[in-house]
Amino acid sequence: MVALLSNSQIQQLAPQVPDWTIEGQQLKLVKRFKDFIEAIEFVNKLVEPSELAGHHPDLEISYNKVTIILTTHDAGGLTEMDFTLAQKISALS
């Protein structure tokens, strides 16, 4: 099982993903796009890095807004996997 990060470890890693917010045991990013098509095109870009990492975000899509939530469900909170995938997702933007 992947190890949960301590609060101090989370705070150390947070600057590596400045566009993301920490909400409890989750990383959250809200992206806005011109329209629904651009939002879905962005969501489609998430498939490859998520599959390669074997780690999948929770997604909410509302017309031109995509909310991405990362947490390691099996571990019950934030792990290094979440921060690694957050960095890869940020690089797509």
C-alpha cells in the first residue's frame, strides 16, 4: 500500500503544484475553457498520464468547467502519487 503523506510533507510538496488547492485529503484544480468542446478535449488529455500512472482523478464537468480532484482512495488520503499526477496534469494546461 502507498504511504499517506503527513501534513508537513503535504505542505512541502504543495509549492510544486501552485495551481492546485489542498482541501482536506484532496488536491483540487478547477479549469475553465471557452466552451464544452474545449473542456472535453482537455479531459481527453488526462487519459494517457492517468493510465500510465495507474492513478485516476475524480472529474466533474459542467459545460466549460472541469474540476479535477486527486486523492489516493486506497490509502485514505494524499500520497506522492497525487502530487506526481497533479504535476503532469498541470503541464498539460
